Amino acid sequence: MPSLPTAALHAWLRAQVVLHYTCCLSAQRRTRVISTRVHAGQAASGAYEASVQPAAMALLLAKGLALDALRGARPEALALALDDHAGALAEVYGSRVGRNRRLFSLPPPLAELVRWLYSTRRSPALGTLGAGADESAAAAVALAAADARMGARLLQPVLLRVSAHPGPPGTAAWALAYDRSLPAVDMALRPDRVLVLDHGADIIIWVGESVPSAEPGSQHGQTAAHDVHGPPWLGQLIEEAWDLALERSPCASLLLVRGMSLVAGSVASRLEPIHEDSTEVQDAALPELTQLSAQDRAALVSRFRETDEASFAHWCARLRLDIPPRGGPPTRVMAAIAGDDASEGGEGTVVHKTASGGSRAEGHALPASAAATANV
């Protein structure tokens, strides 16, 4: 598998052929050396694009950066290295968008690779989210030692929306459904939802502040150790999440939070911050927002704090890349973000699980069937 073309802009593919032959006139043995070179960016582009495996390539790169982080590399330097990789992809393999000379598009495999680079840039293992030194070091060790599936989850978190239906008559169990159709963006944290954020080494259950709380003692599996109250099936959700956490090595940690408290900031910081984007970009990243009124959208945006972190759209615009989010905005939106008006436009899976009753004193987490696995 080819490596990322960090130096491909000025690289050359050199070939040398040595010919040994006997001259038919003089009967002398002669040697001729023929050397040539071809610009690697042009010659290898087709083969490179065909061999791209975005998740695997991003994981290999992230493992190397995690080791650099453990050696003391600064988070800013690691983020800049990822920016350089994405910029090199644009300059070597990008094609100009319409008449815009400063905005590039990429073939689908490379565009997906850039999405993975953005997720890698925000990984706790690289220390770019402002986590503590010990927490970042632990995440870096976990990433360096992770297999393909766990590594993909450490780089690209999955956001699951949880709903429940009563179980079989005569039982206290609930049928929990995990819908993974939501993108991992901050504006998906709506107050009427119960969500699970699976980030590999961390599993976070987030309960919106508008979710009704069950009467004390009516929550299945709920214990007095939990200060967060929620629907009657919250205790069962905790138990299933704990089962998933125990299946991982090392065991994943589990956090249970409600609303937009200070502790809940650990959830929003792991999600793409689209709340400061334009309406068009927000709608492209999270189509369900189109159903909100202007007042409801403003109320949702006001829940989030200002941040210096760039959303995927603004990060791409800064690198002069026209790569919309999955299902993304049209080119004219990307051009507007990049400050160019000269461009011409171009252009859940649900898992069910029914668990039997039974309390657990120290519960926390999700079944393996509910865990979204990455295609690596």
C-alpha cells in the first residue's frame, strides 16, 4: 500500500537500465547505461487512487503520529502534519473546480481519505482537543496498540441514537434500538434525545435535559450510584454499554452525563463543531435541521460555546479543498466559505436488542451488536 504523498509535489520516479552487448563489427563487449525520470505525481496518480484504502491509510498514519506524541511532539505540529498531507493530496491529485483556480476537488477514494484525516486531527490521542497530558498519553498508547477495528473507532467516533419499546409482556426488559444514521456533529445533541457516543476507548451516554425522568425506583437496573436520571430504560442501557466496554482490551471507560453541563463538554468536544457554520453547511452536514424553524435552530445553536476548532467544511476551505461532508453542500457553498465567488457549481442502520432483567451494582454500556464497526 502506498504511503501518503507528503513529498510527492517535487518527487521524481527514476529508472535506470544497464545494457551489456557485443558489437557485431568490432566484437567488443560494451555497456550502455540509460537513465530517465518521470514526475511521480503524474505517473503514479492512477495507480495510487486505485489502491487507496482510506481507513487503513489514516490508521497507519495516526499510529505514527501517536508515537510522535508519546515522544513529546507538540499537538500543533501533529495537526500541521495532517494539514500538509491533505494539502499534498490536493496539489498532486486534485482537479480545479470549474473556473476556480484556487479550489480543488478529489476523486471519491481520496476525498474519503481527507475525511479520515480530519477525524484523525481531532483524535484525543494527538492531544489536539485540549485534554490533559495523562489522558492524551493514555489515548496515544491505546491508538498505537489498537487493531484495525478499534483503531478506526478511536479515530472516527460513532453517534448512536437510542430509543426503546416495551419488551415481552410480563418482563421488566425493554427492546432498545440503536440508530447510527446520525453524523457525529455537535448539533445532533438535541435536548429530547438519548445518545451514545462510541469513541473506542471511551463510551459516553448522553441524556438530553428535556428527556423525561422516570419515577425513583422505577428504572430497570438503575442504582443509587448514578446521579443522572433519565427514562425508565436508562439502567438497561447502562448495563448493555458496560457489556460492550468489558469486551474491549483495555476495558473502555464509560461516562454518563445529562444536558449541557461542564462534564458534557467531553461529548461536544469529540463531535464536529458545525454550530458556527452557515445554515447551508449545517443543513448539508445534518439534513434533519431543515425541519427546524428559525427560532428552534437559533435556540439549538445557542446551546454550544464558541470554539476555535474548525468544522470539516472550514478546514477544507482553508486547504482549498472542495470536499463536502457525506451528502454534502454544493460547490458554490464551499467556494463561498473559501472566499471565492468565481467558481462554477458542480453539482441507519438500526440494531435491535432485547435484554433480560437484572440489576448490576456498577453498571455502564452497549452490546457488541449495537457497536458500529468501521469498514477497514
